[in-house]
Amino acid sequence: MKQSYGQDWMPNLKNLEIIYIPIQESDGHWYLAVISFKARVIYHVDTQLDFKCTEDKQKTIGLACEVLTQMVATLLELDQQIKTNTVGLCEWQIEYARGIPNLRSSLNSAVWIMKWISKEQRFKPILSGDVVQMDVATRLIIGDHNKCLPHIQEEAHSFWKKLT
């Protein structure tokens, strides 16, 4: 696996702090398992957190962690520090990320998961819904796909000049 994908897709594992595992349920809903090696915790990030169904989701997260542990074990050239970091991964505590609005719908769960993954090393298990919505809106407005982008940039520069 490392020979096939390592050059392009696998980071230097000695500096690995976080692994993101997006999980899609059969009904189309997405949620995220975030493995934090620093905190030795697995965060369950979910916009449709129904505590009646969390046991099944935690089992799925546990299974993903088992598979990940087996994958790491097959990378024989890893040094002892990396092997030590993943020992007991399946027993790490699963915590729910706080501050995520419970949308009671799966319609935009994938958008939220992409947003969390885009945070990369800045992952925090607490986030305000207003912050996510504003960030996604800003990215949509200034994205290359927006035909109004040149006009928006022109207006922004004009406004900025007035302030300075």
C-alpha cells in the first residue's frame, strides 16, 4: 500500500496528529470519526446525533479503527514510535464533538463533513454553527465558479480603499 500510494497520498507518519474517517450510512447520512493522536481520543462528529442510534455508529467507528490498526501493522517499515501511537486505538474513548447543530436531516451532512476535513491540523472538537455557515458562504462567494467574482473583487477593493 505504501509503495502504491505513499508518495502521493500518505503524509510523514512521524508527524501524524489526526486521521479523518468519513462514514456514510445506508440512508445517505454522513458523519465523521476524527482520531486525535495527541489527545488519544476519537471524536464523533455528526449533524444528526440521535442518542438512540449512537451505539451502532460507535460500533462502526470501532470497526474502522480496527481496520486502521491492521493497516498500520502491515506497514512493516514504520518505526516503533508510530506502532506505539496506534496501540490500543480500538480502546480509545469516543467523544462527541460539541457545538454542532443537530439538523435532524442528512441533506447537508456531507457539506459539514467536508468542512471539518478542510480544517486539517486546526481541528477543534467544538465549533459554532454560525462560524461554519459563514465560512461556507464566504468560500462559495469567492470561489472560482462564481461568475460574479470579478465584480465582488472590484467592489471589495473599492470599499477597502475607502477604509484606508
